[in-house]
Amino acid sequence: MANHIENCLDRRCTGCNACVAACPRDAISLKKNKEGFWYPQVDREKCVNCGLCIQGCPVYSGKEIRFLPPKSYAAWNKDDEVRKKSSSGGLFSSIADQVLRKGGVVYGAAYGEGCKVGHIRVDSPDRLWRLRSSKYVHSLITKDIYRRVAEDLKERRVFFTGTPCQTAGMITYCERMAPDHLDNLLTAEVLCHGVPSPKSWKEYLKEVAGDRKVVGANMRDKRNGWSKFYVSLTFEDGTEHAESFFDGVWGPSFFSNLFLRESCYECNFKRPTKMADLTLGDFWGAAREDELRKYDDADKGTSVVLVNSEKGEKLLKELENCYLEEIPYDCLKKGLYVLYRSSNRNFHRKWAFKQLGRKPFSEIVRHTRRNTVPVMVVRKLWMTKNSVVAKFKRK
């Protein structure tokens, strides 16, 4: 049997694209499936069955994941303007700014042409704004980004951010391509609910924009505060669209898990052990716990950070423009289910994907939110079954 990544493709493939970058013969390319997600495709004419693609896969390589007794902190940037423009407390900006000031580079998700989301390289503070704020859609990491990171490591510090599967893919790749320079690699994974399809994001933009050209997007617009944030779009003609994340259209499609990637429903990285040096996220889930409520700032935002390595702990202690206070990990875990639990499969997922491009995005979302009693009962049974199956598979 051929020893290449296509033999491993199933629901666990996260689309991190580490296998594409790992291939020394460029025999693997990316192809979108019907749902709009990227999957690797092998050119059998170029493939020599070396197996490096499988070794580079964070899911199938069987790599041991590092672990430290968890330390967790509430954090926020001391610069109120930066904090306001960030998704939560602005901790990412604090870390990234320090890395840049010391001659390093930062990689993260950014909006590109037409508000498509992909990872980019930032080497100056005046471009850091492009990496701020959460992008609730799958970000493309090209093989060129992987290879540029490995090259950068030989000369400078690199701060790489992404979802847990993306950071695992980057670490696995760099361990093979730049093993003598791993001290220069600092990684941070985001607390991940799951990644929606780029196709669903495209259909949403298409409906909202109409004939206008989208030139900017913000899925965490804090114009009305941290806990009541908006999705906002800006257009070339100077107009704007803004809708409540929770009461609009895009937000409910995200939190209802309607258009997530298959791997997100049985995530291989929902475990206490982490590969990234740091885990970054919103604090407002944890703030449900009485012991942690004092850190909840509904107006400006608060970050939560988990320290997973000595490298990560050292960097946090060196931060100058950030407030940090250690908090009990057990209390944090109670409020942040995304630390250890995958998202439930939406009962309407299959139907919704079939309708993309046929019906308006808002009509699809509204249809799936009609909660008649029979539908609610069936949906609950469906989600319970999936949770039990996922737990059994992990064992």
C-alpha cells in the first residue's frame, strides 16, 4: 500500500497543511471539497512513498505532547486603545509587540483580498493590527508560510499563533526542518470552538455585500463593549454593515456549529496536554465561576492564558505592558469547556451545506434555528449520541 497522506484522510484531517509543506518533491497540493475545506491531494507521478507527509502530520505522526502542571492567568494590555481593538484583553498584542521590538517576526491569521483569511508574516509593529481580533473561519497556511518560518528560525525569534492543530502542525514541521533552532520558536494556540468553512464565510459576505466590495471585516467589534460585540464589515464606497454577533446571522451560525470542519466534532487536541507554549483565549467563559467573576470586564475585555512550557512562562514574566494575575486552573476549567470538549455536530449540518450557494445564507441559518419541540428532542438525542461516540473513540 502506498505510504502517503491520502491513505490517512478521514474525519480527523484538520487541514493544517503540514503534509503539503513536508513533501520534498512538492507532490501534494491543496484541493477544496464540496464544503469548501482544504484537503491534501497527492500527485502519484511525483510521489516516491517516502512517508514524510505522514510523519509531518500532527494527528498521525504519533508524536508525544509535552506537558507542564497547568498555570493559568487573567491578563490584559495596559494600553486601553490596544485592548479595545483586540478580541479580549490584548495579551496577544503584548507578546507580539515585544517579539517585534527585539527583532523577531510574528505569524498569524489575517484578512486578505475579499476578506479571505490566511496566515501572513509580520515583521514591523505598524502591521501588527492585521493579526489582531479573532477570525471565526478556517485560515489557510500555505507551504510557503511553513518554509518561511523554518528559515526565519535560523536567524531570529518567531512567534507563531493559530488553532491547536495548526500550531501542532508547525511545531512538528520545524522539529524536522530546523531542529537546531527550536529555541527561537514561540507558539501560542487559541482556545478553539471549531473552524467554519471558508465557503460559508464567502456566502455570508456575498449576501451582505451585494454589489459593494468588502474591504474590511471585524468579527469582534467591541463598539458596545466586550460582552456585546458585533460583526462589522466595511465597504469600498464608505458604507458599513454591523450586526450583533449573538442576534445577527454569522454569529449564530458559528455558535450552533453549523458549518464547522468534520475534525472539529472529534478534535484530537481537546486534552490537558498541549504542544504550544501558550494557550490564549477569552476570559468571559471562565467568568461564570464566582471565584473568577472579579476579572470580568464587560467593557474592555480580559484575556485568559495557560502556560504550557518553561519557554512560555519565561516570556510572560518578561512582559512589560501587560497586567497578569495567576488564577486557579480548576476554576478556569469549569467555565471553559472548549479546553477539553469538542463541539457537538449540528443536526442540520448536512442539509445546510447542501443549501450553500442555492439559498441566501441568512435563510439557511434562520431555518436551522426554528426550534420546534420535536426538532429539539431529536437534536438533543443526536448530540448526546455524538458525544458518547467521541468519548468512546478517544479511549
